[in-house]
Amino acid sequence: MPNFCAAPNCTRKSTQSDLAFFRFPRDPARCQRWVENCRRADLEDKTPDQLNKHYRLCAKHFETSMICRSSPYRTVLRDNAVPTIFDLTSHLNNPHSRHRKRIKELSEDEIRTLKQQKIDEAFGRKQATQELNENNEQNIVSEEGGEEQEEEAVPLTLEERENKDYLKSLFEILILMGKQNIPLDGHNVDELPEGIFTSDNFQALLEYRINGGDEVLRKRFEMTAVNLEYCSKTQQKQMLEICENCVREETLREVRDSHFFSIVTDEVVDIAGEEHLPVLVRFVDDSHNLREEFIGFLPYEADPEILAVKFHATITEKWGLNMEYCRGQAYIVSSGFASKMKVVATRLLEKYPQAVYTLCSSCALNVWLAKSVPVVGVSIALGTIEEVCCLFNQSPQLLVELDNTISALFQDNEEKGNELKKICRSQWTGRHDTFEVLVDLLQALVLCLDAVSSDLSVRWNSFIVGRAFVLSSALTDFDFIVTIVIMKNVLSFTRAFGKNLQGQTSDVFFAAGSLTAVLHSLNEVMENIEVYHEFWFEEATNLATKLDVQIKLPGKFRRAQQGNFDSDMTSENYYKEILSVPTVEHIIQELKDIFSEQHLKALKCLSLVPSVMGQLKFNTSEEHHADMFKNDLPNPDTLSAELHCWRIKWKHRGKDIELPATIYEALHLPDIKFFPNVYALLKVLCLLPVMKVENEKYGIGRKRLKAYLKNTLTEQRSSNLALLNINFDIKHDLDLMVDTYIKLYPDKVEFQDCIPSNNSEVTDDA
């Protein structure tokens, strides 16, 4: 069997990584020699294919000169290697051994035949060595005589063609692993006993292809030890990087052809223990479709200035995008990273003023604002909310328990209770009114978690009981309660504004005009913060009383004030200074930064969309706002006349013709090519990250990213394999990958002469 040596009286296993094991050859003549020398009668009726797949011989049965190393990672047999070292007598001392294999007794004629074969082999090896020496001398003479000749393109040799086919097979395996999300490592090396060899997933698939009839791989590895690495981790990494770059380049080529694009990043993620920043690119393809594609991970840096430099270098130098054509940038970040990504945005704006800093359409404004608040208590509250939502989503039984609790609490208001039940079954942590929902749900959540953590029956496993206890304690902390109540009230001023930004194109257009009113309201709150905070704090204390939570200062503050008898800080004043004031100030400033003058002018250009024109009675003036995109237009001098024709076209349309309601619909109009400036403006406008991707099938890059992160263990994630998995439908050129590898690593693909290995290196016992 594959795990045991087929030689008689040999009990070695192929799991011993310090001892090489070899397959039986498929060549009928050579395979017959191996079987004859093994003296295994039960192997004589098996075909070479069967022997190659299911039987192995360890290195102990070959002369040292028959074993060679073609690289530090490969132990191979010479082409004419035949096993000659066998123990054919020890079974006589233990005839009942369960490891004993049947040994064939040879006749005198068979013994004479074997001796003659050995003599013929020795003579053949000597003759081959002489021919090799003569050929080397001739090659040296021919090379010296041809030094002055011009170099000419020569066709690939048989050896070079075989090598390219071999590399192509390896790339096919890596691409398959990426698309199917198969990690490279099949086993945790730390869990294996020392000296034990087991194939990783890459080698297992490679062996499967060999056994499945891949002649290229079979020829390459037929005489290679089966219990050593066929392809080193370094080579796998190099090949994966080439796969990643080639697949990414397919998308980047479309981006360059489109000229204009926007950059969007998602939340920082953990890739095999290191923080990475997912990067997506927005562009309009040749079919006039707005697409958002994932193009890779960028290693995260703690220093924002270093991160900004590396971010810019990666996009421009490594990925080859011209940032002069970047028309938008947006960053979705988790709590604690917002300030650093804002530095990145600022540095890019300094170099490229046209790269407008905006909100991302996939993130609610209030959620984005909450994550950016530089108050530790808010970050902790957001983390707690995510953990609560995650726990209930993992267990349908918990959701049923929560439903029952909500029904009991809202007996007098069934409509409200049913609405909350429905919300609980959605990703409510990403809603515009997340904090309002949480305040309404808080009592039900606490009662449900308390019931689970104190349940004496065996309904819940220990993990759920433990998490329920911890989360119940977190939800009933007064610091958490006052934080969510204040956030609910502050963000109520931006809720409608943010909801419109994720609405229809007309909603986004009119939202841009309402920003002034939103800022006016928040400034009025800031001027009267004493009064507003008093109401907010009273609401928090009432909620805490309902949950039987003690109203007190945070423990860390009380500990810091020990011995300070002059401190008369009350809870109300403490939370005003530490939470309400900085939160309102921050949100005002963030709104001003994210909705800059350039951003608002761009949104005003949405009046180009015919449905918005109609709502404005076709009394629009895009020329003034479109001035910022003047250099992006094919014929800027004719813009005014073209816009006039565009308005007239829709104002005097037929009664049965509906006005296009989105940029997507406008871009796909049959006669849009007759309005080149309008077409160019619409293309640039839809690139703004604040505009949603209308056709969902062109915005699946982010969904696939989320699915990959959800379905892959942190320690098994790979930035290279992730790109292949997320972009599994992008075409790939295997020949390009092979040529790139040969060009970058010529020393890795040269065939090396077999060098006799040190016998102790491959044949020592485990």
C-alpha cells in the first residue's frame, strides 16, 4: 500500500519524512525488473499502472549512486535505477510475522538470468558515461566557434516545452485551489509528531493529478520521493504572487481603458495574523456598466503617514494606476482606524484635488459617523452591539427566545413588537437608526440573555451560556446605557439626511441641498449643549432605572480620583464633558470634511439625470457646477449648447416616454453617444463612491469579499488565494503566468544534473 514499503521484510512507512519513498515506474520493462528484484509473487499479476498508484519502495533498497538531488527540495532516482538491496532471509527467523510479505523462491535459471542482467547494466552505464563525456567536449568546441555569430531566435527544445507544460500544470492546481478556497496547508505542522511527513493540500492535488493520468507531472515526479515536498513553500508563494498579479491585471487593464476610477477600502481584516486593508476600484466598463471590483489587500500600517505613502505607492507603482484619473475615494473603517484613514485621504487630496473624499454607498452615514467618533466608550459600545447581533444570528433558538421576550414586553403594542422581531432577523447594526433600535430592544435583550445564562436545564451549550452572561453584564453597564442614548439623540439630526444619501438619485440630489439645515441644527445643539445633555442624561437614567442599573461614574474614573477630595464631578457633568460635547463637535466637523465644496458641486450635477430635471421643471444650471469636470470632457467648449439640447430632448419628449431615473439608465440610452459631454459627466458622477451601484451583479466584489472572510478561518486566509477566490470568474492566461515565472525566476526552472546524494541524507532510518 502507498504508506508502506513494498519490499519483503521492510516495515518502513512513507510518513517518515527523513526517508525517501519512490513509486514503481510505469515503463513495463523497468517495472518488471523492480518486481523481479522484490521477489514478491503477489505483485507479478499487477499492471504497471496499478503498481505505480498503490506501491512504493523506500530508498534503503537502492544503491547510493542511483539516488540524486535535482534541488534542495527534490530527491529523485536516476532514469535507469533498479532496486538491488533486499532482506530476503530475516522472515525465516519469524515465519508468523504479520508484516511478512510472500517471497518468491528463484530457480537456478532465474538466478543466472539476474546475474547476466546486472553485468549488462554495468556495461551500459559505462558506455553511457563515455558518450556523455564526448558530447560535452563537442559542445565546448561548438560554443567557442559560435561566439561571434549573431543570436537568433530558436524554437523551444523538447526539454523547455516539457518544463513549460510542467509549470502550467502547477499553475492550474494553484488557480483551482484559489477558486475553490482550498488552503495550501492541509495539516497544522505543530500538531504532527516530529519526523512525520504528511502531504499538504497542494501536493495532495498534485499527486491526484498524477494518478489521474497527467503525463507531464507523472514524467516529472515518477522517480521522485513521494514523502518529500515536490514544490517548496517559497516556490508556491512565488507562483501564487504571479497568479494574483495576472488576475488583478485583467481588471486593471479595463480600469486603464476606462481612464477614470475611484478607490474604496473596506474594514481592516486579519489575514493570517496580520492586519490588511481590502481595496476595491470603481470604474465604468466598455458596456457602460458601473462596476466595483476587489483588486487586493494592502498591509496595514499603524503610522498613518507611512500608510499614506505605501497606499499611494501600491496604487501607482505596483498596480500601475494613474491617480490623476482618480475621481473619488472612500474608506469604510472600524472604530479606531477612522482618524488614520482620514490622514490617507487628506494626503491624496493634497496631491490629487480631483479625488473627492466621499462617503461610501454601502455604509449608512450614521454608522460611519459613529465609527469615526474618537471616544473610547463609543468604540466599546459598537463592539458590544456587534457581538450581541452575532450571538443571536448564530442560534435560531436564541432568536425564538428573544421573540418570546419581545412579545411579553410589548403586549400592549403588538405592532411595535412585530416590527422589532422583524428587525432582529436582519443586519440591524448597519441601519441608519441602529441606536434607536437598540434603545427599544435593550430591555428585551437583557431579559433574554439573563434567562439564558441562568437556565438550569440543558437547553443551551456552555459557549452560549458564557457569552450570554458576559454580554448581559456589558449591556447593563451604565456607561454603555448613557453612551447609546446620547448617540441615538445626536445622530437623530443626521438620520433623514443619511437615509436620502442611500436613496434614489433624486433623493441624493436634494440631500446635497439640505446639508446646510443639518449643520445649522447641530450647531444650535452645540450652543445649547447644557440643555440638550440634561434631557439626554435624564433619558439614560430612566432606562437604567428600568433595568435596575446603578447610576454611577465609570470605575476607571473613580479609581483615578481616589484621594482627590476636592473633586465634586457628577455623573451628568462627567458624561457631558467626556461624551456629549466631543461627539457633537466631531460630527459637525466630519460632515464639513466629508461634504466638501467639491463634493457638493459634484452632487449638484446630478440634475443631469432626466428624472431630476423633471422634478426641477427643467430649470437647471449644470454648467456652473460642471466646471470642476471641465478637463474631463471631450468637447468642453460645446458643453453649454449640448446641455441645452439635452434639456430640450427630455422636456419635449413623447407622452409615452418615461424619464430615466438613474445614471445607469441614462448611460444605456441608445442615443447617448450624440451627447459626448453629458456621457462623460455621467460617467464621472457615478464613480463617486457615495453613488450606489444600480445593477447588483456589477457590485458583487464587496459581497464576495465578505463571503470569503466569513467562510475562511483567520489562520488559513491568504491575500493571494483570496484574490483568486473573489475574482473566480475573471479569465486567466496560463501561458502568460508561465512565461512570467520563467522570466522572473530563471534559476528555478533550469534542469539540474542529478548529483549523487549523501546516503545518510536520504536513507537513514527514522
